[in-house]
Amino acid sequence: MVDFIYDHIAAIRAEIASAAQAAGRGVDDVKLMGVSKFHPLEMMLRASDCIDLLGENRVQEAVEKRAGWPPENKTPWHLIGHLQKNKARKALEIFDLIESVDGFDLAKTLDRIVAETGRATYPVYIEVNMSGEEAKNGIALRDAEKLLEQILIECPHLRVEGLMTIGPLTDDEKQVRVAFAGLYAMRGSMREKFGLALPELSMGMSGDFKVAIEEGSTIVRVGTAIFGSRNI
Ligand SMILES: *Cc1c(COP(=O)(O)O)cnc(C)c1O
């Protein structure tokens, strides 16, 4: 019944491959995340065979879905939506990685809980608001480097493995490209300054993943183009 998912994913994989090739990158340099918010578990299970990662926005929704998820299915789950501190413990339980760390208070809270639960470290990305749009989540561009520095010094249980951003909501491809290129450049200067690898750049969604790949994305987060519209 939900076999259209396979066709959608095959089409997206082909687009990823051609965008990567056009940019002189390997197709294996780009991971495909299926963003499954508001879509049922059945669709996520179907998709999990042929995507690399799953992304959910809200902790509560993900808790409910996780309860029905077969433990032998090892597709990693990433949190990509804004995280409130009071949900940090739950998020750490059910997600393999949190992409939306956007402030020092949240980072401290996560660090403390990771330590309490006896884990050595937990992987996170810093979410950066590249477009400066008010409503958008993410740490402001000018504060991102400081946040990374604070985490490196004061949150020894967090491992910063990458950066994440949501492209500006516009049809103007040039503006979108500037935002993605900006995150790529920021990663470069952070690598240099802090000697970190920061292997992952999570950027690009259904409408702009090709531009994101051209600008260096390593994870594209695709919802609508895989699962259909969310009917909300
Ligand atoms: C919903 C969402 C996506 C997927 O968006 P689509 O346009 O449906 O592909 C990607 N990233 C984040 C952070 C989201 O909230």
C-alpha cells in the first residue's frame, strides 16, 4: 500500500547522485535522511530499508513511535526539531544523535544527563540559523563559534560531529545557496580554529537538497518528497 515510498526514494537517490557528480563529489558522501514527522510507523519501517537515517522533530511523537519500533532495526534516529531542556532526558534515551543543539543551557543540560546515565559521550550537531529569520531555530551565526568553544570546554560528554541548518524559506535559489555556502565556510573555519573533524553538514530538504549537495551537504533531510505531504 505504501510502495510509492520506494519509487520516491529511488528518484531522490538518482537526484542526489547527479547533484553529487555535478559537484565533483562521490555519491557516498551524501546520506539520505527520511524525515517522518506526522507520518505513521508503517511508512517509516518501509522506508528504513533504503534510507540512511530517520529524522523526527518532536520528542513526544518520537517516543510514541519508538515504542513500536523493532529493536533489530538499526536505522539511526536523529532529532532535528527544537529541543526544550525538560525533554532532554527523553530525547537522549530515544535518539541516536541530536542535531538541534542551539544554546549553551541546552548543551549543559545534555552533558549533565549523559554523565548521569553513565555514557562516556553522546554525539550532537550545532544548529545554526544562517538566514537570520526570526522564527527559525538555531544559534545566531555570530554566536555559533562561541557556543562550540563553550561546549568543547565545559561539556566533555558531548561530541560535536557536525553542523545543521534549515535553508531560508524563499524561492530565490541564490539566497539559499548563500546560506548553505555560509555553513560550509563556517565549518572550515571551525576546523581550523579548534582542530575538529566536524565531518557532517546536515543541510537541504525536499525543496533545496540539490543546492545543498552542491554546497557540500553530507546529510539531506527529506520529508515531503519521500512520504508525501503532511496534511496538517
Ligand atoms: C520537516 C523538516 C524537514 C523536511 O522537510 P521537507 O520539506 O518535508 O522535506 C527537514 N528538516 C527539518 C528541520 C524539518 O523540520
